[in-house]
Amino acid sequence: MEAKAYGRDERTVTMTGRSKAPPEVVFDLLADLRSHLEWAGKRQYKMFHLLSVDAGPEPAEVGSVFTSTGNIPMTPASKGHWENTTTVTKAVRPSLFETRTEGRIPWSKGVAGEGTFDNRFEITPDGTGSRVVYRAHQLRFLNPPWGLRYPLMREVTYRMWIPAWYRKGFKNMLRMAEERARTTAR
């Protein structure tokens, strides 16, 4: 079966938030790959969250590679899992953390959804805390879930649902950084 992009491939979601945690704590949380299972997993929406992360305990650096699986909406529960391989492409403590993910959804009949996504966190001091700009950039997405295949649904999903799903994880990360900052301050 032929791979289909179903409309524009490249999309970007950008959001800005503030954390009471200093930039070093925010960066260290992002570089702690196992922590992603908490803020993007357990604390995230049930239909859109990480299920597993296979990464070592050491802080991520440029070139670090980890694998993960995750639930995604708009798919049958038995087939709605991402299988991801992610590489850290930039890690400049405490100001920048960026990854590139090659994701795959194993659909039936040998067809797979496939996508490439960049996630970039720019962290700057803001008073005693941090200002974080998060950019999720979809470079390509072939054979996506049904909600991205039809023009009207695709636009609603990209304009409303995807930003809402990402925003929750982003806010979870900012709050978890604050929790870590309070714990280390004691």
C-alpha cells in the first residue's frame, strides 16, 4: 500500500510558559529521560501519553538515543501505540534541549504510520524562575490516524486537539520542575 501524507506535512505548535524553577532545574528535568514517563506519561491525558521509556539513568546529552511507546488518540486501542526512537540533537545546559523523534504506528496489513518530529525547549532566566518556549515541529507524517486524514477533521485536530494535548504535557513538565526545585532547596 502506498504511503499518504494527507495534506500539509509540516506543522508547528509553539507555546510559552513560566516555571518557578531556575533554568538549570528545568534543563536537568528534560535531560532526565526517565522523568518523561512521569510528566508526559502518568500526568498526561490517558489517551495521549507515554507508556514506556527505555533510557539509562545518566543525563541525556547530544547523541543520546532512547526508545519509547505511547498511546495516541483517534486509533483503535489495540493498534494505537507509537513506537518511537528519539535522539537528543541539542543539549546546552541550561538554555536549550532538543530532540528528534522517528515515530511509527504499526497499522494492520503491513502498513505503518510514520512521522518525524522535533521537540525544542528554549529556557531563559525569568526573575527567580524560568521562561520556557516549547516548539513541537512535525516534519512529516505518513499514514496518520483517521482524524488527520480528512481535511476538516485534520484542521480541527491540528488547531485545537494537538495543541491541547501538548499543552498539558508542557504544563506538567513546568510543574514537575518546580517540585524538583522545592525538593532540592530543602
